[in-house]
Amino acid sequence: MPQFIVNPGTPSAWELPLQPGTIRLGRNADNDVQIEAGTVSGTHCTITLNGDTVTVKDLGSTNGTFINGAPIQEAVLEAGQTLHLGGVEMAFYAELPAAAAEPPPPAPRIALARPEASAPPPPSAAAPDSISCPGCGNPLAPRAILCTKCGYNLRTGQRMPNYASSGVRTRGAAARTASGPGKWWQSPGLYIGVFGGILALLYVAARLHPLGVIAFLGFYLLFTLVVNIMVLVAAFREDVGTGFMTLCIPFYALIFVFNKSESTLLKGLYAVNALATLAMYTLKGME
């Protein structure tokens, strides 16, 4: 039977057998399998067993899903590969290893004549019980791929985005500084600046011509709808209770965006939408 060994080689190791179908893993209690670890998201990923094929799909987790150290969105998992949910290691086996499934029979006892005394063989070099993280020096298990203290990936040589050099999870600009610069099109500031600039140009046009008011109003309503949908999706990803609170209580949406959410893009777009709303009132005062 296919199964995982979670935290292999540690005293906290445990088995997770797979049955045909799909299971959802994450930190929240309403998942099929709850993994209580700080680097695991509320709803982290799904694992599907279909015949002999095991497929892993990331559900937009904060710290990512990795197979043999490589980040994935959806991929087929092969026997012998290692799955990481954030900093939690899961070794995958098509069947339970024979050494773990059934202990070998004891060897028969044979009486041997005592050999002549000889010099003892030189001691062999023992395998290290642990290794150190190149990023922060934190001791790690020999098979570790990700340092849970600083987020350093030993396979890729890069630090994960939600960790600072001190090992404390950070938000916004501090997290991006810890992980290094990304692609230019991945910068939240680009999209915040584009939408803010469009609204500003339309606002100027609205003050100069009546048709500009129509253009500004149309773009403002569409932008407001998109931002509110993004806030609701992020809130429901956090958990169902937060999602319904955000949906039913507008003021709670403000608290969620600026206090609970770690998305710089969401905060920036929400702030631009608030400024556009104030601009709408100034246009009404001109009538």
C-alpha cells in the first residue's frame, strides 16, 4: 500500500497510508490530515491516489510544496521521492520498506574457534548525525532539505520568501528582502502603480469633461469589484470563519487586509480603492 513517512528519521516520525481518492492536508482541523506545523498553511495541498499514480497539488500555500527540493504547483510523485510541505518532510514509498514491515529472522548461532589475537581494525569514519544550515548554522537532520529556522533550501541554495535572517517569519518588504529580488513582473508595486495611475488619469479627465466622469465611474466600479473578490478569496483561504466575517462585515474586511493578510499586493490595491472612493465624493461635490 502506498504511504508516507512523515518526519522520517526523527522520534516524531509517523506513517500516513494512502487510500484511493483525494485527501487534503493542512494546519486547520477541518482538513483530512491535519499537520500542526508553523510552516504548513491552513489548507496546504491535496494528494490524489488514482490506480498506481499519486498526484500532489499545491493549494496556494504560503511556504510552498516541494518534490525533491523543487517547487511544484501540481506534479506526479514517484516512489522514493521526498515531499516537503513548507518545512515538514514526507518520504513517499510505494510499499512499506521491508526492514520496517517485517524484521529479518535471527541468524543461527554458530560456535567458532577463538582466533588468535590480532590488532583491532582502525575505526571507520561514522556518518554525521546532523549537518548545519549554511544560512544560519542551525543543526539539521542528514536528509534535511529545508531549514525551518531561516527557510534556507539546501538543494537550491535560496531562502524561502517568508523568512528573515533571524528565523522569524516576516511580512511584506522584509520578507522580499530576505528572499532576494524577484522578477520585475512579480513586484506588487508594479500593479499597484499601474491601477493607481489609471485611476488618477481618469480622475483628472473627470474634472475636465463630463465624459471623463463616466469613464472614471465605470473603471472605479470594476476595480472595486475585483479588489473585493480578491479580499474574499484570501479570507476564505485563511479559514471559513474569517471568510464569512469578511463577507458580512465590511469593517472586518479592513482589519483582515491590513492586520491579518501578508499580501503586499492586496494591501496596496485596497488602499488605492479607498483613495478612489474618496475621489468619487469630491466629484459629487462638483455637481
